[in-house]
Amino acid sequence: MNLDEIRKAGELGYKGHNSYIWHSCVLCGRERWTELRKGRPRHTICSSCARITRRKKKRPAAGAAMNPGEVKKAGELGYKGHNSYVWHSCTLCGRERWTELRKGRPRHTICSSCAKTTHRKKERPVTQGPMLCPPHYWLVDSEDVGRCKYCGQVRDFGELHRKLTLQIATEAG
């Protein structure tokens, strides 16, 4: 491929009618096809470099002294919006990170990795018996036997149907 070569999406196996240009990333030099918009490449950097630059914006440089409780606006940190953020440490592991400030308090007191491990659903022991699931969602087969879609409980709807018709007959006559 030659740099700045232009081809249609169909020629490259992409969907749509847009044009694409063979372009190199301005940061790392990696060559790839990128969409052409108004005569220019839509993205000047590759997805790997974009991920790295996003991460760098959110975290201070290594060795940078951050004071716990320091407050900055979203724009100063490279975030979108108008919220304020506070430099806060996780109450479980102590990892420091920026978290949104709500009513003068950190929105999250624990980091995302601790939240993932502490909020996992614990499996129920088998000894606890059948799982309760009211209201049941009954699937009734041709023999008037119903089975709950969620907990598997079985119920004879034929007997219930006979009781209802008997009750209706006694009330009417």
C-alpha cells in the first residue's frame, strides 16, 4: 500500500459508501485504513495510541504529588462535563484515583476493582431448599401441568380448572 492511497469501502470489504485512506498514525507511525472525511483522515492517531492518551489524561504522571482531597473541574482532567472531581483513596485497598464529587463527598468510596470483587453475587447453598420466585410465570402444557419458567416449580392446573368450574356451577345453580 502507498500512503494516502484512497479506496471505496466496498473495495476493502467494509460496509457503506464512504472512502478510506491508507494513513499512518502521527504518534506511533502504524499504518492503517481510516475513513476519509472532507478530504482528511477522520482519525489521525490509531486506536492503541488513543487508548493510551485517554489513560494519561485521567491519571497524573508517575511521581506527581497529589494531595488527598484535592478538587479539580472535569475540564482540567480531560473529562467531559462540568462536574468536580476529588483525588480520593479507596477505603478497601488504598488505591488513589479521581472520583466525582457529589454534595461535597466522593461519589464512590471504593475503586472499581474492589467494587467488582465485593459485589459479586454469592451462590446460595443447596441446603436452603427451593428458590422463591413469586409471582410465578407458568408455562402450561397440553395435560394441564404447569411449570414455572424461573424456579421450575410444578403445579397441576387440571385440578384447579375442575375446582373453578365446580364453584361456578354451584354459584349459578
